[in-house]
Amino acid sequence: MVITLLGLFAVRSLPVSRYPQITPPAVQVNAFYPGASAADVASAVASPIEQQLSSLNGLLYYKSSNTSDGSMSLSIYFDISRNQDLAAVDVQNAVGVATPQLPAAVRQTGVTITKANSDILALVAITSDDPRYDASYLSNYAKIYVENEIKRIKGVGDSRVFGNLDFAMLLSMNPERMAQLGITVEDVQQAVSAQNATKPGGRLGREPSPIGTQLTLPVTTTGRLTQPSEFADIIVRARPDGSLVRIKDIAVVTLGSRGYDARARVNGKPTANILVFGRPGANNLEVKNAIVARMQELAPSFPAGVRYEIPFDTTPFITESIKEVVKTLFEAMVLVTLVVFLFLKSWRATLIPVLAVPVSIIGTFLGLQALGFTINTLTLFGLVLAIGIVVDDAIVVIENVERIMEQDKVSVRVATNRAMKQVGSALVAIVLVLCAVFIPVAFVGGITGAMYKQFAATIVISVVISGIVALTLTPALCATLLRHKSHDEEGRFFRAFDRLFGRVTRKYVAGATGVIDRPRTWLAAFVVILVLIGVLYKNVPGGFLPNEDKGYFAVSIQLPDAASLQRTSEVVTQVNKLVRDEPSVRGTVALEGFAILTGSNLTNTATMFVTLKPWEERTAKDQTLDAILGRVNRKLSGLKEAVVFGFNLPEIPGLGITSGLELNLQQRSGDDVQAFSREVQGFVADAKKIPSLQNVATSFRSEVPQLFVTVDEAAAQSRGVGTA
């Protein structure tokens, strides 16, 4: 009873996930070098930081992505045994050592270090049909009033509004007017910095003060500006004659956004999207429900016409996976009960293992909680397998008690006592043998070991509890429930079953005797079977995990290098129409300016998440994810403006970008980027010729169009023009 109650309490608190947490801990370092090219970012920003990473404890590898907009994204991966918090501290210390070597512009904008979490739990969209609320307004509303509310939810690792649409004053300069007045952009920057600042005014009448002072008053000043008209009145230049040049004389000031290189859409409509990431070890199902509950609390305070929706959610597949395994668990329990009843021929005897098995299964959850494991498909599969194992212990006791009762003609209590003396040591041996089989699996290293550690531990825990139950509860149930019975009480069905089973047994014995009489023949047959197994093993496709229909997939969109976001947006509109023409598609979420394959922000890229209709509405063979992806990719291949293809997301978030194969090429000799680019393109071309590979592409770009400016330093200096 104690084991069962504690197990039930543990079930309520155990995290629920699809697979165990086996993703290597990762730390993300981001920096921005305004105006720099990808090569400049790689040499001036990424390289100094990377040089400090080699000595980090538990470091597996790192990779950086440097783009032509001046952004650097450095991902650092550690051994699975490392604590992510401690790894982040080590990375922060390494970046601190490298910071003095970074350009001043990078130090000014800052280098951010975050614990990477690629497990996107859900996407919350703030949307409106009211034309008064554009994407910039919705994005800022989401950032101010919603983003932090979601971050505070227990189990949420991070949440952030996609894009950089924070409110900012946009100064559209008039170059001709500035040239006439001899004003530079640097002059405007200095004027804005000086006049848009908080200036403490101090206090009037503070001590020491003249005798008779009656009041002490704080002095406030205008402080930071908030309206376009206030920025327009900023004085850029004041002449001795009293004439002034204000910003409004050389520019148009409007309320705009900090950045315009990324935006989001849901089903083709502009929205503010909040990406929500789960915390490792959290119960994703509970977190998702908490997000929905919090959004329902916030919704009444939204401006009229503004609403929220969750267009992308990864938890339904987790729920469906767990539900199917739980269904299998109950089916196994029912089948075991029927088989036990068929052979024991008594509901009284059958009731004993039926009561004993749940104690072992439920008690296993207590062990999972103590070890810090989760309820996932592998632990549940372990329980399914354990049902057939743990029931054997109870059957051994029951069969022996009934045998002694029938042969020795003694009471149930006496038979139970004798039976336990006979089989007690055998039960302990059974438990030890099974533990010896599965315990070594828990010590396998690497990702595979981490994957199956919980599976093995589940079986070991259930077997140990089963042994305890067989030595304690089962004898008590036998003494209470079993009774003497005659052969006539078995019934016609069981007598017919015994006759049929007897014939099968006799045929089996005869067949086994024939095998023993012809050892060479059957040994040769055994060798042939082994050879066939080897042939099948080599020819059957292998993989870490099978691709599954998760109810969603992603689409990568890449235009020619340096394409504007406007062109990308036009292609996204076409892709959205082609994808939504598929009957099985329920909705789409497009992130324009984001490349999922590299994790970088580029104006010539976009990523689309496509959600499919529920599985019960997609029962036909042509409605599976693979079939849908095939049709969608055939449609997308007709687009000439961009390279567009859909793909299944990885089975375990964090292990790669797609569900397929990811390869990394590294240049080990020289630094000729163009030569390396030719090698990469040749490798991709050769890979495309392999029939078993599809959607082969590379994220490496070395020939992004750019303007090269050569400055005549002598002429610039002679005319007083700075080049810094």
C-alpha cells in the first residue's frame, strides 16, 4: 500500500516529455558589428572569442555563423554530463577575456551570452484585423505586456518577440540639405545624444543651506524625449548670430522601429509572434496549459480588436505519443490478465497477479522520481515490457502453492508457507538475473546511453519491486484467495483447452525429439538462419530514430544573396498560397528574415512552420506527413525566384536542424574562402547525385554581393573629412 500511494504521488509530479533529455548542453554567444561584412565579423569578432574556448571543461565543439549584416552567432556545445548553468558561466568568463580584443563598436552594442534552448514549445501570436494596429504596434504591445508574463510561467525557459520592431525615432535625413549647411551625420548623432538624455537636477535647499530655509525641493528636468516633434526641435547647430539649425530643417522625424529586417505572419497576415521555449526537465504539457491559462487572463485587458492565438504548438504530438503508449500499456495488462486466467483457470488465482502487477508498475514511478527521470515514451515502453516480466514472479508463487495443495492435500496457509520456502531463493535469483541483464545498459556512454538509460532503469526498478511483492504481498494474497478445487470445477471450456494444449505439447515434444535425433541437419539450418539474419541486417536501413508524423513541418526559403526583405516577402506570399492549397494543412507561420538552417537573420531568407490537421482527420495513406511533404515539395520546386523546400523537423529538438543528415565541412589549410567555396559546391553537387539523398543544400555563402569603397585618405584629410 505504501509503495502504491507513493507511486501515485510521484506520477502527479513527474515531468512529461516525448524522449529523455539527451540534448548536449549548449550556450549561445551573439554579437553585432555595425556595418561590417561577414569576413570582418569572422576575423574581428568570432576569432578572438573562439581562441578563448579551447580550454573550457567538457567542450565538444563550437560553430559560428557570420552574416553580411554584421551579426555573429556562436553556438558552443558541451558534453551531456555538464551542467548548462556552469557551462554558461565558463563561456561568460572566456568572453570576458576576449572582450578587450573586440572592436569598440562591438563592445558598445554588447556581447550577449544565453543558454541555448532549441526546444520551441509553442508560438503565441498577437494579431488584429483593425488597421490602426500595425505589426510594429502589436510587436511592442507583446514585448511590453505579454513577453515577460510568459517568461514568469514555471517551466518556461525563455520567450522572445520575433523581430526587432521596438519603437524608435526614425530620422530620414536630407543629404542635399545637409551638404548645403555643412552638417554631417556625426553632428546629428552628437546632438541627439546630448539633448536626449536624463540630466539629474539635484535638490534645492538641501543641507548645508542658509539659515531660515523652509523647503527642500527636488529639481527635475525635461529628460529623455518621447515625441517626434520634440526630436524635430533638437538643435544641431547654433551660430553666433543666433540662427539655429534644427533636425526638422534637415530631416523628417517619424515614430518607427529599431529594425526592419524581420517580420512575422500567421496564415499570411502580419502579426507579433512570441517564441516560447521550454525549460529542460519541465513538464511541457503543464507548461503549455499554463501559457493558455495566462493568455486567457491577459486577453480581457487587450485593446479592442486585439486578440491572441497559438498557431504553432508542439505538445499535441507529445500527448498523442504518450496516449498511444498508455493505450498499449493497458492492452498489455488486459492480455496478460486473460492469458493468466486461461492457464490458472480461476478468477481467484488470476486476481493475485492482477493485484500484484499494478503495485510493481505504479511503484516504478517513485523510483523514476528519485532518479530525476521523466515520463516519456521510453520509460512507458519499459513498463509495457515489464508487465510480462513482473507477472512471472507472482505466477511462480501461485503455481507452486496450487501444486503443493493438490499433491500434499494441505491447507492454503500451510501450502503457501512451504511454497515460499521452496521458491524464495529462486525469486531472488530471478530478480538478480534480470537486473544483471538490464543494469549494464544504464552505463552505456554517449547520447545512445543517455537515451536508453531510463528504459533500462524502468525495467530494473519494476523487477526489484516485483520481487519484493512476490516475497510479501503475493503469499498473503495466496493464503487469502486460493482454495481447493476439484477437476470437475474447471468447466467444459478449460477441459477442452487442456486437451488442445496437450496435443500441441505432444507435437512440440515430438518435434524437439526429431531435432535431437538429427543434430547435423538442424545445426546446418541454424547456420543458414544466421546467414540470412546477417544479410537482412546489412540491407535493412538503419537510423538513430525513425521519422514520425509530428503534425507539423518546416519550409526553408532562400532567395539569391543580398535580396531585399520586400522580395522575400513576395516569395513568402506565393509559398503560403501553395502550401495552404494542400487540404491537410491547417495553418502556417512565416518568419521573414530568419534562416532556420543557420539560425541567422538575413533579408533574403525566411522560415515557415506548417501545422497539419489532427491525425484523426488524416487517416488516408496520402495524408501522412511524408506524402504531404512530397506533394508540397513538388509544388515548391516550380518557384524560380528562390530555393524552397519543406522538411521534417528533428525527432529530438537540439539534435540537428532537420530530421535528416547534417554534415560539417572544415577548411584545415589556408584561408582562401573562394577555394573553400568551390570545394563545398563540388561536395554538394556530388551529394545530389546519390539517389538516397534529397534536398541537399548548403548554408555557406562566400559571394554575397557587396559594394567595395576605396577611400583616398590624403584627399579626405586635406578636406577635413573623417573616415573613422
